[in-house]
Amino acid sequence: MTTATQRVYNFSPGPATLPLSALEEAQRDLLCLPGVGASILEISHRSKTFEEIMRAAEENIRKLLKIPSHYHVLFLQGGARLQFGMIPMNFLRGTGRPADFIVTGSWGASALKEAQTQGPVRTLWDGKAEGYRRTPTPEQYQINPDAAYIHFTSNETIEGIEFFSEPETGDIPLVCDASSDFLSRPIPMERYALLYAGAQKNAGPAGVTIVIIREDMLKRCPDDLPSMLNYRKHAEAKSLLNTPPCFAVYIVKLVTDWLLREIGGLEQMYAINRRKAALLYEVLDRSEGYYRGHADPQCRSLMNVTFRLPNEALEKKFIAEAEKAGFMHLEGHRSVGGCRASIYNAMPIEGVQALCEFMKDFRERNPA
Ligand code: PMP
């Protein structure tokens, strides 16, 4: 039988490591939810039990992010990628206005490309020529008053670039792909018109996408869209327009319970995340150029630490030896290579400390 003691430190970019206590609770209750007589996998999504689970997950997210009451929290499907298309379907198509994008990495570039299928887009700033190493300063891009909305990616999972404050957009609706830093720190929700995140990094398993949308945006959703692509219809149906991904929503509830009860909220989570990231970046910075961080220091992601070794042969060796030593998934994204340690909320600090020791030791054993 596989037990918790056989678990390794999993640095996967997503689906990613989950809090052990959430997994244990799910395991304990898998055959039968307490007092229900059946498993979460077997009960109706219209049952009171499931509705309570979904409402509890929503309440937890509201509490954690201090979401004002004029926002809806939706549990949708189709991944963050469906949001790349659904946002312009609802807020760009037919408006006669362009959508503006701040592109700081590969996911932002994909979101822009999808939006182009629905209407005109403009790039306010694009870090591609610099190899996506940083976020822009506010002086480096100009807000167009006629924009339908402005889209940015708060954390670029592939390159490891993170925004630590929101772009200033005035009255233009701000739309954010927060897939890979969702619930990792407090954010001023009232600055956002729409924020979305695939759950599979910080919030739960793959299969559910969380969308937080301001009430006034719903009025803009065109009537001629199929219901499943219309945010207003999802909000009216309280995310029960069709059968939702019940199990994924249930795990989101358990993970957010953990965040509230065991961690104590997002301020505490943020402090832990800063400590974890600082440990790893310190190893890079003290390695005399052996481990070269990809991101400019002020834009370094607290979630995805991206780095290179002196050459590709050493990178391969590093990843293979790390795997043997119990550090899983340190390879960079297939599009950029190199190495990446994803250290989302549920990665314990002990895992990061152990990885730091492994990295120092590897460097000593394998000079450039
Ligand atoms: N945006 C970001 C920032 C991501 O990291 C990812 C997935 N890694 C996506 C979008 C795409 O998410 P999904 O696979 O859920 O569509």
C-alpha cells in the first residue's frame, strides 16, 4: 500500500503538490462522506450536500481574498485556456473597441492570440524581445482610454515572472490570469474586473477554473452566446448551469479550509512563500554564476523559480539526480528548457530547504 511516507517533494508546475491534510481528508471520506452514505463522486450536483460543499468553497475563497459582495465567484470548466477565448467573446467581440494586453511571458502571449480570434487587440508592452525576464514599470506602457479591457498575467509560470502590484489602468476593466499565483498572497480585489485561475497549482486539482467577476461586467455579456460561454448565465445559475466538476470543487474546499485553518490566511501564506522563494534565490545568487536565474531579481516569481546550469548536459544530470534523490519535476517547460522549481503554497519549507542542500552539494560535485 502506498502511504504518505512514500511521497517525494514534488516541484511540478501543475497539477501540483497538494496539502497532505487535504489529501488525507479526501482519502478518509472517499467511500462515504460523513452522514451522507455515499461518496462525493456519487452524489447529485443538485443535492444539498454538494451545494453546501460548493458554497463552502466559495465562502472560503471570499474570506481569503476579502472579495467584496458585488463580485461573483464562479466554478467553471475548460481550464484557464477556455478563459483566453471566453473573455474576448464576452467583452471584446462586437464592442468596436480593442482589448489591450501586457505580455510578460508565454501564457500572456497565448491569451492575446486567442483574443485575436474575437476582435482587435493591442499590445501595450511585450517582454519577448528581452526573453521575458521582467514586468514593465508603469512608465513603460501607455493606457488607451478606448480599450475594452486590459489583460495581464500576474505570474508567468513558464518564465517565472511575477507582478507584485497591479498595472494602473484607471477606469479600464482590469482582467488577470492568476492561474499560478492565485491564493498565494493578498491582492486588492477591487482593482480587478475579472480574475481567473485554473485550480491545479494552488487551489486544487485540474478540472475546475475559478473566475471572480465584478457584477457590472455581467451586463456586458452578449445574449447571443451559447449559455456555457456566457458569464452572466453561469452567475445566474450559481455555477450549476450544468454538472460541475464536483470532485475538483470538493478538493478546492479542502485546500481552502487548510489555508484558513492551518495556515491562517493569505498574509501568513505570503510570508511563508516569501521565505521559501528567498531560500532558493539565495542559492542561485551565491553560486558564482553556476545556477543562473532567468528573471530579473525584482520580478522573480515566488511560485516558479526558473534557472539554468552551466550547460545542458549538467542540466540533464541535475534533473536526473534530483529525481533519484526524491525531488520530482525540476525540468523547465518544454518550450524553454532549463530547470524550474515550482514551490506553490502546499510545498513545505522543508522541501525547499532539502532542495537547496541538494543544489549546493550538486554544484560541489559537478564543477562547470
Ligand atoms: N495560464 C497560466 C499562467 C498557466 O500557468 C496555465 C497552465 N500552466 C494556463 C494559463 C493554462 O491552463 P489550463 O491548462 O488550465 O488551460
